[in-house]
Amino acid sequence: MKKIDIIIVDDHLLFSQALNGLISNFDEFNVIDTLNNGKELVDYFTKNNKEPEVVLMDIQMPIMNGIEATQWLKNNKPTIKVLALSMEADEDTILNMLRAGAKGYLLKDIHPTVLLHALKEIHSNGFYYTENITNTLLNSIDKNDKLTKIKLKDRELEFLKLTCTEMTYKQIAEVMFLSPKTIENYREALFEKLDAKTRIGLVLYAIKEKIVIL
């Protein structure tokens, strides 16, 4: 069985070595390199012909951080899937990684079985986000079937697409020529329809249903 190649990018040496050892024990996966920052990742592709299928990416790194490196991969190596693995759990950081092209986001305190499941899912299905990160249940097959059947109105779709940008809700209201209160109503309506609790949940739904391509 051909193993799935992975590169780990993290500036914490002990953590990256421990992660390397853990993943090396997974039958389906093979770590081909561990790198300290995004610049080393870019340099890797100028010196090596062997490309990974998945990159495990930290976010806060010197020289070139995870968001910048993920954006570079999106522009130059779009077939490589990025799985963010970070201590950062704030909404802005997660959204910035999604916009940069990350296909998954995990916190570093996860159980090894969750990491293994995430690696399998991101390789086979193209994305993976835990409930702790998204505050939605996108990982439930039954729920995904239910969500797929949801029909959104044109203005709801317009709002959803704008939600995936860096605009504030106030700026979205101005673009859509609506009052902030009306935009708030759109947001709450979509929260209820999609069973999401945060803007991240809306963005993930838009990505999953290919309403936007980030």
C-alpha cells in the first residue's frame, strides 16, 4: 500500500519531533520532512521533486508564518492540502487560515485518534474541521445530507459569500445596501438554517457546498 506523504511545518522542535514519531506509527502515512517555518517550506520545493499530499501547518512561526505559507501553497501548489495544527483558537486566526486555503484546522491538544481521523478525512474528502473549532456539526453525515438539501434565497447566498470575505458586517450592509439590523437578521436566519453558531460555521458551510472557493 502506497503511503500518503506528509510534511510537518512547526518551529517548536520537540513538538514537531513528537508529531513525526506519532504519525510515523500510522500505517497509512509517511513524514518526508519536518521544517521550522514557511520559508523553509518554500525552499523545500525549490530543492526537492518529492511533494507531500498533506502539510501539517503551525501558524505562529518566524520569518514566514502559517497563513503566509498556506497562501503560497494555494497559489503555487494548489493540490497540496493544508491541515492547520495550532494553539490559536480565535475566530480571526481560523478565518484567515481558511481564506488562505487551509482545508482543516485542529488544536494541538487533540487526541492522537482525532489527528489520524483528520488526516484520513482531509486526504479522502478534501476537508476536516472539528466541532470544537467550528461550533457546528459538519462532521455528521446525517447532518451533511440535511444541509445539502437546504435551499438558500439569492440574497442569503449573496450575504453568505460576503461573509467569507474580510468585510465586517457593517461593510457587508453597505455593499448590499441594507441596514445593519437587516444584515443581523440575515446572519441569525442562516445560523438557524445551517445550525451554525459562528461566522466560521457559515464560512465552512460555504466551502463545503462550493458556494465559494477559498
